[in-house]
Amino acid sequence: MEIDPFIFRLSIFILSIFIGYFVVWSVTPSLHTPLMSVTNAISSVIIVGAIIAALAGEAGNIFDTANIFGFLAIILAAVNIFGGFLVTQRMLAMYKKKKKDKK
Amino acid sequence: MISANLLAVFYLISGVLFILALRGLSSPETSRQGNLFGIIGMAIAIGVTIVSVGNFSTGFLYLLILLLIGGSIGTFIAFKIPMTAMPELVAGFHSLVGLAAVFVAISAFLNPEVFNLGSQGNIKIASLIEMSLGAAIGAITFTGSVIAFLKLRGIMSGSPITFKGQHYLNLILGIAVIVFIFYLCKTQSDSLFWRIIEISLLLGILLIIPIGGADMPVVISMLNSYSGWAAAGIGFTLENTALIITGALVGSSGAILSYIMCKGMNRSFFNVILGGWGATDQSSSSKSKEQKPVKSGNAEDAAFLMKNASSVIIVPGYGMAVAQAQHALREMVDTLKKNGVKVSYAIHPVAGRMPGHMNVLLAEANVPYDEVFELEEINNDFASCDVAYVIGANDVTNPVAKTDPQSPIYGMPILDVEKAKSVLFVKRSLSPGYAGIDNDLFYRDNTLMLFADAKKMTEEIIKSL
């Protein structure tokens, strides 16, 4: 008997939920806003689906409805990727420690 | 071209890098490095996908142009957005992820050969379930986030919109989506797929409109979670590990944040989702209490009190964000520190409109993060502090939560502001806060009300110091 590859993906999924659970609980509450913006940015990895949808398919037939939805998704995801990571970067750059006592 | 196995390894690597990106956020020092890991992970995922598709003709050119357009829009927004607008920005971004998930699902449905899902009209059952779930959750995330965005932006009123039978309607729509997915698997009918998306779009709107302004932290976290589950659904369809890992991470992250926010209000998740707080309990609160005596003061009184204090705790809330008072506040604190006053900040978990909202604003105003404390860390210090300066917060300081079992906020953890020797309460009027209940603190002997805009009052105090 062979195991359906779906089961492997399901295992990855379930284990990742647990990883997410433990990793996110260790995030300090003061960084919860950057946490949201960075999770938002990484969930835009959905762009890989969009790229396949847009580019695959017979050459020359790139403006099929299916491809166009792919292209639209690429724009949306690109806004999110750049916007999400950069705004996170900008926020994180603001978190500073108290300056050490001047001597 | 690149072999499927190698491709899968690269996707795994970017999944791991995303985990490290979240891991970095456990402290501000490691967070910047974490963000870099996230960016590298994303670059790997996009890079290998382009190589694997191996289409470097016209399509590739369009891809680059679109990446450039989307990227510039995103970059522009990221640098232009004021920190106070962060909640609506995040809501807006969630809507984009949701819509992208819907688009990818539609594309996969229309052209399943590309993703090896079978052929049109004969898509594998498992893939159909996965893609319609992904599309449905994506659609809910999309419209829900748009509503949240409009509410946060003030384009739509923040007050809950409720009508009779709302929850039953939502329930019916939810069941309809599941039934339609079931029949979609049986019939492979196009029109059912579109109906599923339409109903889900409607459901997203209906789910968010009954939720009021101050419950937004829960809503945003919840939508964050949904966008993750939508991505995971698409990840299963496309058999893509990076997408599955990321979806699971984001989904659980959002769920945990929702849980933390609900706990911060001592309410169950369903209680928040099922609608307005202020809307239901208004009647009990409007019992005429208005005649109680209130001590009010001006900036000089406040300055005098704080200058002579040895320790001051600042309690910021949403009002500070609205008035953009964080910079003035920091200046005031600097002046106090020069006078030898010890100052710290106390932040309630649900202060503001999203998790960590206050922390970001204070960080923007250059407040060092080691002067900012969470509720549990600082609550005992109120008893020994001389002045508590409440700026733009209200319900989270209301002692009624500890004393009156009848009160809608009973049991909610609050900052023990009333234990401070004196309380300075900056507020525009005596009106009740979001929960629609009177704050006992206003009438205490040790409370001095400062009726003014948070920023103006703080600036005046600086002048008087």
C-alpha cells in the first residue's frame, strides 16, 4: 500500500501549525504590529501560484482568462510583498533601546 | 528547467526562512535580521518558480512589468504611510492577500492542466475541495478586510451594524457554501464555483459589519488568520510546500493574536464575532450618574503634580493615536526626566485598534522599548507611583471591571490606575468609552480631569513644566 502524497502535505501542514503556535507565543507583545505586517508579507508567497497561473499554458496564448487572473494576482501579491516587508522594516528600525548612560 | 524534487527543496528552504522571520520577532534586537530572512525566503520562492516555469518569452516580460508596478505601489505605500494609520494599512493588505487567493483559485479552476489537477470539467475531487475552500476563505478575507479598512479609516461608521436574524443568515450562508462545495465535487459545474465565491464575498461583509470599533484588534487578527488559511488551501491545491507552511504559520499566528486580544477583554471569541458590545449594553449604563462631582484641572495643575512626583506612569490609549499625541508625549516625558522624575509606560493588550498599536506609536516617537511595559509587568507599580497620566485610554482603566459583576466589562483585566496617588485623566469630555459605561475613575477624589485634546493638553503641560 502506498501513502497518498496528500497525507505528506497534511503532515507538513499540521506540524507547521504547531511550529507557528510556539514561535508566535514567543513573540514579544510590543512587536505584535510588526508580526501582523510580516505575516501579511509572507502570506503573499501565494504569488508562486499566480506566476504559474500566468505564465504556464501554451505559449502565444498568454491572454487566456486563466492567465489574466494570474497576472492580476501577481500585481496584488507584489504590492503586498514589497509593502509588507518594507513597512515592517520601517517599524522595526524604530524600536530602540534606552541609550546607555553618558559618561 | 529544474527538477521537481529540487524545486520542492527550495520551497522548503523558503518555508524555513519564513519560520525564522517570525522567530526573530521574539526580541527587537533579532527582529531586523528576521525580516531579512523573510525577504530572502520570498526571493527564493519567486526565483525558483520563475525558473521552473521556464517561460522566458513575452509572458516573462509582463511578469517583470507587473512585479515592478506592484512593487512600486507597495514601496510607495510602505514609506508614505503614517504610523497611526497602521491598522487600516494591515487591513488593506489582508484584503489583497484574500483577493489574490481568489484569483489564483479561479485560474486553477479554469485551467487545471497547468497545475496537474486534471482537465476542465474533470478536476480531481481533492483539488476541487482545496481550491474552493481556498477561494471561499480568500473571498471572506477580501470583503471582510475591506469593511475593516473602511471602518478603521473612518469612511464607514465604527459603530456596529446589526439587524434581526443576522447570525442565522450568516449560518445559512455558511452552510450554503459547504453544500455548494459538495455539489461542485459531484457535478464539476462552473456556475456552482462562481456561486461559492459570491456567497463568500457576501459572508465576509456580513461577518464584519456587526463588530464595533474597539473590537477591531480581534477582527484584524482574525482576518490575518483567515488570509493564512486561504493561502494554505491554495498551497494544497498547488501541492506547494512553501505555501502550505506559510499558510499554517500565518493562520496560527492570527488565531493566537485573536485569542490574546479576546483575553485582554475577558470575552470569548464568539462573543466578539457575534457582535456589538456597546450596542447591547447601552441601556444599563445610561442610568443618571452624570450629577456626580468631578474635579477638573488645567495644564498648570497637571505640570505641578508631575514635577513634584518621583514616579509617573503613562497610560496611552486609542485617543493618543487619534490626536497624534505621541511626539508631544515623549517631549513631556523628556522634560520630566530632566527634573529627575522616573517615567514608564503601561500598555493594555487591547489599547488601540490592533495588537501592539501603542508600542509602534511610542517607538515612532523614539520612546525606548525598555521603558514600555505590558499589563502584567507593571500593574503592581501603580500602587507605589505618584501620578498616573491617562492619555486617550478609558475602559481599560475602569475599576468597575473588578467590582461590579453587572457591568459588561466585569472580569476584564484592567490597569490599576486608581491605586496611584493621583490620576491625571486627559479626555475631551465625560462621555463613556466604547463599552458604553461610565468610568468610576472620573469621580474619585484622587482623579483630576483634564478636559482637552490629548495633544494640546500635553503641549500645554510641557510649557508649564
